[in-house]
Amino acid sequence: MKFFKVLVLALMPFLFTGCSNGEINDPLKKEAKSTKPIEQVVCRSSPPILNSEGIKRNLIKRGVITSDMSASEAEKKVSEFINKKRSAFKDCGNKKK
């Protein structure tokens, strides 16, 4: 009987560690808890345009500017594109959901 008590006392720490809380040792739940929160997109406009030739080339590729347009009409289309892009950020952050 004394041997049985000694054996139970010696094995108790191992039994209790095996019965520990499953949430602590569950690797799937650890991964779920460690996910990053969704970051909100910061509203900011594009950097100032130093050279509008790249925009002009892209507008030509997209068919907004055609070969039969004059240079002033093409520049007007580029300016309209830039203004439209900038106006999208005018009231950024002011919209309430």
C-alpha cells in the first residue's frame, strides 16, 4: 500500500500536466489568435506628377487620346485625367459609413 501511495505521488505531476487546459496547447488556436488586425487604408493623394508623358502614353494605349487629336486636345485629356484622379482624394476620410 505504501508503494502505491509513493507511485501515485510520483506520477501526479505528470498526470496534471497532461490534463492542462487545451486552449493553451492547441497550435491551431494560437495561429488564429496571432493573426494581424486588418489595417485601415490611409487616405493620401498620389505624389506630384513631374512628367506627364507617361500618363499621355497610357491614355494613348487605352484609346482616350487618338492620333487625330491636336496637341492641345491631348494635353487637355491628360489634365482632365490628373484632375479626376486628384478629386477622388478631396473628401477622403470625410465619408461616414
